[in-house]
Amino acid sequence: MLTRYKFEILRFLEKNGVRSYSHRQLSDELMISNTEITNNILDMLKDNLIIKDRENLKITKKGLEVLEPYRVKKAVILAAGFGSRMMPATKDKPKPMVTVNGKRIIETLLDALVKAEIKDITIIRGYKGEKFDELLTRYPFIKFINNLDYDKYNNISSAILAKDCFIGGSYLCEADLYISNPDVITKYQYTSNILGSWSLQTDDWSFKLDSSGHITNYQKGNTYCWNYYGISYWTPEDCKKLNRDWRKYYIASEDKDIFWEQVPLQLNMNDYQVEVRPCNKSDIIEIDNYYELAQLDSSYAKR
């Protein structure tokens, strides 16, 4: 198993290619001390995980092989909701299929996944689910699962349907996020994490970090916290636990009014250690209502 520091260095070199990188540059980019960068590069040169060609660093075939177990190959997208606050744009289509400046919202996520070489993609659909078939022209590899209870229960009713699609390490994404920076989806992941942006104050769902750097205090509204975004990665071990726990809490809940993320972040948080993966607020645009849609795409303001 790779150490975290070696993983981050190898992942960076695989993504950015053969170049001359100063240790200071790597330290700044990866937020690892210069001392650790130097020591780990020396170790990896010795183990032939990387080579140095003049001043250029390059990941070797062996380096790619040890990185391979961390490559993400699956993604599950929750897309069953109605999107009532986006009416009338969602009158004849689900919210993720609404077009913003010529591109469907969900396509920004699909393109980011494809860029990261992830094509084992399952969409769990509900409201006007047949509309998602239009995606098959451009993304023929997509699989669908139908949630017949989408209008009765919260999104945990979609999560429990993932089952065999959500194994072996997988992204779990909400479908109604407009991705303006596709690099928020990365090819390799080391540990379970959720995207978040730093905020002094928010009225939205957010979390803080405990002394070990793991997510705690998941709640709506907070100060000096991280804004929650519905893009996460879960290790193979956590995929197994989530499949188990989602069903457990879904069966036990009388009203089924549970968000999927409440299970690992609130209801059974002691069994999970989830990190925040920082992003900028501009990387992901949450479109909550028709007014915000019209602000992004002026064509809706004229309707």
C-alpha cells in the first residue's frame, strides 16, 4: 500500500506529465512539507517508481502499477428528484436534463467523469426517467436504474438501489450540479471524501473537521465551516458499509425522510472517517431555483 505522500506525488506526476518540478513547487501544489517531498522522492527514485531524466521527473511503469489500485472506475449518479423549484423548466424534463447555455446540467458531470476515464456510470432516475435515454446517443455506456418511489421518499430511496453498481470504490454524485471545473473529478482517490468549499458563514448544508481532519458537525447553517457539495468518493470498504447501512436505516425509518449522506455523516458517523476534498466555490454551481437558472442563462429570463 502506498503512503499518502507517495500517492499524492505519483498522482500529480501522472496527471501533469514529464516536466521539471522543483521540490518547492511540489510542496506548494500538494501542501506537503518540502522535507517530506524530498525524502519521498528519494525513496521513490530508489524504488524505481519515478525516474529523473536530466531535471525532469517521470512516473515509471512500476509507478503506474502501484497507483492502479487507487484508480476510480465507477460512478453512481442520483438523478431521481423532481426539481419543483425549477418549474417551469422542469415541467417536461428532470432537473439534470435542463439545458444551461446549450449544455444539459448532467452533461457537465458526465464529461468530467469521461475526462477522468470513468465510463462505468449508473444513473438512478425517477421523475420523467425516460428523458435520460437521450443521453445514450453521446454516452452509450451509461446504465440506468429506475426508482419507482422517488416521489414518496428522500434520496436514500435511490441510494439503496445502487447495490452492485456501488462497489469496489466509487464516486457518488448528485446530478443537479453544474460543473464548471471538470478537474473536481480526479482519476485516482486515496480515501473516502466529499467535496467542500471553505466558508465563513453559510445557510446551506455544511460540516467542520475534527482534530484528525475528518468530517464532523454536518448540519444546515454554520460558521467557519465547509460548504457541502454532492460529489463524493467512497473506498471499497466504505462502499460495503454504506450499502449495508443505507438499507438498515431505510428499513428502520418510518417516514424514509433521510438524505443518503446523513448515514455516514450523522446517524452512523463513528463507523466512517471521511475527509473534505477542497474545491473553489466557482468550481461547482448549484442551481436551486428558476431565478438562479435565469441568471446563468438569460434565455430563461425571456420566457
